[in-house]
Amino acid sequence: MSHHVELSGTGVVQTAPDIATMRLGVSYPAKTMGDALEGCAELSTKVLAALKALDIAARDIRTTSLSVDPVWGENSEITGHTANQYLNVRLREVTKIGDAISAASAAAGNALRMDSLTWSISNPEPLVAQARDLAYADALDKAQQLAKLSGRKLGRVLRASESSGGGNFGYGGGQMMKVGRGMVADMPAEGGEQELAVSVQVRWELID
């Protein structure tokens, strides 16, 4: 009958995120659906041009939604339509957050909407590997201690598994915010630190 010991370990690495992603868009009301879509398209084109003028690459700007909502009046009658278009804008230079908001606001005015700002890490793999090393070392230290207490030694690894965690830090949570022409310039935005965690579960053989 074989004997074994199985322990879990956790490794955590913290780093400052180097990518910011904004979700912003424009909203345009009009009497007809066609006019609403046309006005929304015109404003979206101006916002896109303003962002690209900041040297934000086309690959970092993605349209995420386009919708037209009816405006209801009395007696459940449709009195107009509002067209909405949203973009995800990835900023690889996080110092451009204020400039990007200012440029988009200047282009769209009070029609601009912004509902989230999230942070991420451009190259997390080396940090995950570092966290994995720490997690395994944590599990090994515990296993060695238990083996010593039981008068045994650790043998070969019989089984190992891992799970990793960590995510983007965000601001907004879907709360839509109007951005007027005055809400520009020195808008502060701090990314703080992002945590990457790896947990491992390792089973060792116990030998005499």
C-alpha cells in the first residue's frame, strides 16, 4: 500500500498594469430612425478621427455595439429614435487617457458617453510563470514539513494540477456617464497594482 501527502500552494505576483481600455460611444436622438443613425454615424466618424489623430492604431479601436431605441411619448406612441454606437479603445500608452477623453469630447460634445475604464497587462505570461514557481515552492515547503513530522521523506510527484486567477481592474461597472465639453483636460486615472495568482495542488509519494 502506497502512502502519499497532498498539499496546495499559492503564489501571488503584483504589477502595475500597462494597458487601459475605455468603452465610450455617442448617442444621437432624432425624429426618424434614419436621421438618428445618420447623426450617430457622423459623430462616431469624428470621434474615430480624433482618436486616430492621437496615434491610436486602428487595431486598438473596435466597434462593440450599435443600437436604435424608440422614444415613447404619451399614449404609447413612438415620438422619435435614439441611435447609440459604442467603441472599445485600447490605450497602450496609459498617459494618453486624459488626451483621449478630451479629443473624443471635443469631437462629440454632450453626445459622448463613457461607461467603463479597465486595466490589463500586455504580457502576463512571465508573471504567471513566476507565480507558479512561488506556488510550487509553497506546496513543497508544506509537504516537506509534514513528511519530516511523520518521520518520512518525499518521493516522486504522483499528481499535480493548477488554477490561475487575476483579472482586469475596472472602473464604471456599466454606469453610463455623460462627458461634456468641460469634463476634459486633467482627468486623473490611476491603474494601481494588478494581482496575478496561481494555486497548485501537488501529491508526493512518501518514502522511508
